[in-house]
Amino acid sequence: MSLATLNICTHSGTFHADESLAVFMLKLLKRFSNAKVTRSRKPEDWESADIVVDVSGKYDAKKFFDHHQREFTGTFNSEYKTKLSSAGLVFKHFGKEVIAKVLKFDVKEKATDIEFLYDRVYKDFIEAVDANDNGIDKYANQKELVPRFHDKNFSLAGVVSNLNPSWDTDPTDADFDRMFIKASQIMGEAFLEFLTYMGKSFLPAKQYVEKAYGERFDVDKSGKIIVMEQYVPWKEHVYNIEKANNAVGQILFVLFPDTTGSWRITAVPVSAASFDSRKKLPEQWRGLRDNALSEKTGIPNCVFIHAAGFTGGVKSKEGAIKLAKMSI
């Protein structure tokens, strides 16, 4: 069967983030790259299609990938509790292939990296799509939470939802189909940007953080400061490296050059999602800048210390190391 004859089928009418992304991911694969997309609720169209997502009431992990049937309770794996949507189902079965294709990874040589990204991309992107489509709240007890603002229309799911033609325009199937293409592109581009970042930026950064961690006692005998010769995404790698070395909570400050040519000192957060730090920069330095800060610390060419005490800058590497040592 030629590539042009393949047919991806999803439901017609109002569309959602999950099938918009599911269809996009399928079309990333070579065999579906030129496939026709049919949007239909007719059983005869499901049967004639090569793959069916988010409609049909069937899931067989081969052709049918729907999650709406009463008996369906599938999750990504035993570590997750979120029920899969069509996006999660497609990613579960084709995700590793998608990752290898997008990042141009050799499946054998990069097997470990693909496995890592397979889980992380689901956890940090796809699971939220699944939860949204299945009506799963982010918090266990919504009644105790009072939001400070409304972000429904700021989310990807909200953006996609708002692309559906308005009821008062008496929309046709063709109107929905036309906007579905746009919705799929928006979801797909966001997915590709995240996957590319994880594969090309986040993952390669690990080696730089490991090197800095290995040299930490050369910086200070306390082993609580690490210095990187260039900025890379470091926070999660620090946590993972500490955990692997039975040294959780050990690193207090990370130093690196910033885009201005100065050196940045940053306090390690309590957790990846926390705004609090394991140890903040001294209170008496906070909010000071330039000469006032240099006079207070005794270190020349200081730039600033943030008022919240989680980061600061100085024009030299040596100065940044001195600030970190004085802060411990």
C-alpha cells in the first residue's frame, strides 16, 4: 500500500486537544506522513481507515485507539494513575518511534536516551493533555483552592477549544475540519518544540552538570558549590545527580557565566517547582547593586543581588566563587 492511500480517521464535529495532537504525532511517522485525515462518526469510515483515533469505542493497540468506552481504564504504565486519552494512547504505542524520528536518533545507539525521553515527555507534556480530556483535576481537592486568576483560555487545551466554529455561524462539517487542521498544527508545534528542547538541550546538558559536580571539591572544600563554564539547564540534573550519589540537598549554589559576560550565582531551589531556596544569599546583601554591593561584600565589580536572595551577579568568576563561599 502506498503512503498516499493510508487514511487516519478521527471523529467529526467539535474537536479537542487530544485528537488534534494524536493525529499530528501519527503524521510525523513516515508511513503516515502523506496520509489522508478523515473526520467522521460513521462506522463504515472507521472500518475503511488504516488507523482510528478518539472514536469507534474500540481499543486494540493496532488499528483502534479510542478511550471513551466504559471499560477502558488504561494508563501510560503502572506508575501513572491518569487515564489515557487518544493523545496518550498514540504516544504510548508510537512515542518511541516519534522521538527517534524527530530527533534523528539511532534506535540502538540512543536506546537509553529514547527511553528517558519517552517517560519525561509523557510526564511533562502528554499527561496533562490526557487529564484535560478526561476531566481530571490537577488537585485532589479543588474546594480548598481559590485561584488568583483564570487561565483556562491560556492553556493549549483552551486555545484549541476556542478554535471550534461558533454555534451562531451555523457551522458545517467542512468548517470544523478546516479549523481542526489549525488546531492540530498548534498542538503539534508545541509538542515538537518541547520534544526538541528535551532531546537537543536538556538531555545533552547532563554531562556538563556531571563534570561540574565531579569537580566541586576543587572549588570549595565544603563541596556545596558547583561551577559550570557555560550555562546549561541544570536544576533537574543537579537533583538527579545528587540522588544517584546519595547526596540529596548537598549543593547550595550553582555558578555560571551569563549572556552579559558577567558571572551568575544562583541558589539551588528546594525542588524543581519551588520558589524557595536551600540557602539564600545573605539578607544584608539583598537588593544592593554595583558599588554599594561591592562595598558591603568587599568583592570588586559586583553587579547585583536579587531582593529575594535567590540569585546575583558579579563581573568575574573569582568574585562569584567568593560570594558563594561567603554565603555558605
